[in-house]
Amino acid sequence: MENKNTEAITETDQEEKDLLSGKLAAHLAALLTIIIWGTTFISTKVVLEDFQPVEILFFRFLLGLFALLVVCPHRLKNVSRSQELLFAAAGLCGVCLYYLLENIALTFTLASNVGMMASVAPFFTAILAHLFLKSEEKLRLRFFVGFVVAMAGIGLISFNGAKLQLNPLGDMLAVGAALIWAVYSLLSRKIGEFGYPVLLSTRRIFFYGILFMIPTLFFFDFQLDLSRFGDMKNLLNLLFLGLGASALCFVTWNFAVKALGAVKTSIYLYMVPVVTVVTSIIVLNEPITWISAAGMSLTIVGLVLSGH
């Protein structure tokens, strides 16, 4: 009898250890994703000299899809019609609409405004998850306090002493992008519950995202000019955006959402402006101000508060 009890306790302890190690891996995956996404502005800035935003978007996800096909050429089998619709919706939201809205917003308003507005995605994710996902944890006061603190920090980072300039159309498009990302987070959470390998699920999402993107190319003067890839600067930066920021990061992000939930994972988005500032200091030798330092500190505090 004692042996059976001991074995049961041992199995329970092992399950708890496996659960903790799985969640630790998910947190590390989310952190890696944010570190890469926070540094993409440098590559995008370089490539924008020869490519339009929509061209960068299309080529990076095409590269990402090709990379996922090479890494895992297996088919995703036994997908039901309702599941296929969710994959299509995730591709439409997370790949096509989110990035298009963000890029269009940048043509109407300041980059600092877009960065600030896009950072409300965790708030939208929490509200939508509370309304539509029973599997997510209940919202607590700490989450909202953390949100306010983080947004204050992101505001300091984004504007860094500059005067706030509201541009209604561009700002609303940026808010719309944040809402679309929140919808994508919920969709990827539901897709995670299907039990399919994350890599294959992400590949399916990319396929639909590119499919929905193709009709929009005709409205943005898309050029297929492949000679631009002959410039090593363009090629290397697009490879980073396609293989790293798209293929790798969407896999790690979807893995984190599957393990931690949509709300807890989305909180890591608060760190994107912090990573961007740190990267600009290291790579571009930009000076750090007391305002941006205070903003980074507040953002990290907000993340910790929201995540507990």
C-alpha cells in the first residue's frame, strides 16, 4: 500500500516538474520572440530604401512559408472544415490585416503614435479572452494596474519628451491593428487546442495570410523586381525578417500561446519598445535619456504586475 502511494506521489511530482519546465520553455519562447520583433525595425529601415512596406511584408512571409516547408514538409492531415476556417481567419488577422493596418497607419501618423497604440493589444486580448475563452484565467485588478503602469512607460519611451500629436485616422488604424492582433491571439489559442504540431499550424496560417494578401498587392503598386535581392544588404535583412521575425517567431509565439494562454503571452508585447530602445543604443549608438530609462523601468514593472 505504501509503495503504491509512493509511486503515485512520485508520478504527481514528475507531472508538476514537466508542467513547470514546459511553462518555463514557453516563457523563454515568448521572450525570444519579443527580442527578435523588437530589433526588426533596423532591418525594416534598411530594406525600406529599395522596397515598399507591402513588398517587404509579402516577401518576408513568402520566405517564412518556404522555410517552414523545408524544415517540415509533412502535411497537416484530418483537418475539419471548422478548423480550416479558424486557420484561414488566423492567417487573415495575424499575417494580412495586422501588418497592413500597421503599415498604412504609419503613412498617416507618427511611428511613436503607432508604437503606443499597438501596445494596447494585451488589453484587448484580455477583454476578448474574458468574453470568449473559458480556458483563460479570470482578470484581476493587478492586470489592469500593470496595464496602466506599462502604458505610462511605453508612452515615455515612444515620445521621449516630444509633443504628442494626434492624427485621428492613423491612430485609429493603429488601434485597429492592436484589436486585430488580439483576435489573432484568441484564434491561435483555439488552434493550439486542436493538438496539431505548432510548426505545421503556423505554416497553415502563413499560407492563408499570403493568400489573403495577394489581392491587396494590386492596390499598393507592388513590384516583383527580383534584381533588388542581388544587393546583399537587402537579401540578408529580408532573410532575417523572413526566417527569423516571421518563420521562427510565429512558431515560438504560437507555442507560447498554446502553453501559457493568449493573455499571459500577449503581456510580453509590452517589452517590444524596451527592446527597440536597447537595440538602438547598442547598434545605432543612440544616447539614452532619463525619460526613456524611466519609461523602460515602468514598462518592466507593468509587465511583472500584469503577469502575476
